[in-house]
Amino acid sequence: MVSRQSPSGASAADFLPARITLRSLAAAAQGCRGCDLWQNATQAVFGEGLKRARLMLVGEMPGNDEDREGRPFVGPAGRVLDEALDEAEIDRRDAYVTNVVKHFRWEPRGKRRLHKKPRAAQVAACRPWFDAELEVVQPRVLVCLGATAAQALLGPAFRVSREHGRFVASPLAPFVTATQHPSAVLRAPDSARRAALMATLVGDLRAVAKVLR
């Protein structure tokens, strides 16, 4: 496994367990101090799903609900993802779902905790956790959900708006693609835009379903 360190030299690689399994990784991630995000997070939110899932879905980072519950994609964006997967005829129980960053980055807004995009150094510091998950799961299809995941895994020049739904050559998996993050549907300014974004998400996932079949 290649260790990727953040510019500061801090890395999750220092906290990986000696024996790499999904269970040991999830436990070890709770003690990760590879970047500063652990300080304000409730817990690390590791991926979950089948050990040898044919599909891996990779988002940006846990949100408020995920941080509280300790599971990925259980909040509003997770419900959008579940709906889109259902429409695309993909069973989420057959997938492995994770994020490129395992701790919630947020800023206070009154009593609320609002999502704040992770810095590039934080994404880089967390990368060894994803690499270890990938090593175990070895999916046939990998889907990046949103720009942060896509640019972290496919390169900073990747643009989801231009290249979503296309399969690209990558050492990550036999079939690799990207689509918008489900939270984009939630942020849509009106119902028409929301419907259009949802249709795009479902369409991209239907292309994934064809490969899985």
C-alpha cells in the first residue's frame, strides 16, 4: 500500500492497524490523529457494507447526522442516495459506502453545525484509510459522489459537471466513474432544478447498474 501524506507530514498511515480488515480499520480509525478534524468531531465515521462488495460508493465526508450516529450516509443526503439507488435498481445492501474523509468538518451557526468543505491537506492526510478499504473490498465498480471525492481519487482536473456518468481508466477498480453528491439535490434552489439533478444522479447510477449486471 502506498502511504500518502499531507503537506504537513501528518498522515493516517501512522494509525493503521497491523492486520488490515474492515473491522480492525474501523476500530483503529477512532484513534486517528492524522489531521486536526478529530478535535471537533464526535467520532470517526468509517465505511460500511459488504467485505467484497462489487460496488463502492465514495463521498466527501460525514455530515452532522453521520457524525452523531457513526454511520455513513444516514442523514438527508443519505436518504436522497437511497432513493436514487432504488430508482436505478441497485440494492445499497450490496454496496460498500464510505467517504474520503472520516471526520466531520463543521462551523457553528447558532445552535446548528454546518458542513464545511475539508481542506486539501485534510483529504490527503485521510487517504490511507480509503486505500486500506479499497485493498480489502476490491470492488468491480467505484463511484465518486461529488467533486471532493472525484478530485481526490481521479485528480484535481476532474470536473464532475463535465464528466459525470463516464467511465474512466483508473487503477482503483475495473470500472470507475463519478456523479454529483446527493447533497446537491438538497441544495437545489427550486423543485425543477431539484428534479433535474435527481434525474442526472439516477441516470448515472443506472449506467453503473448495467455494468454490475
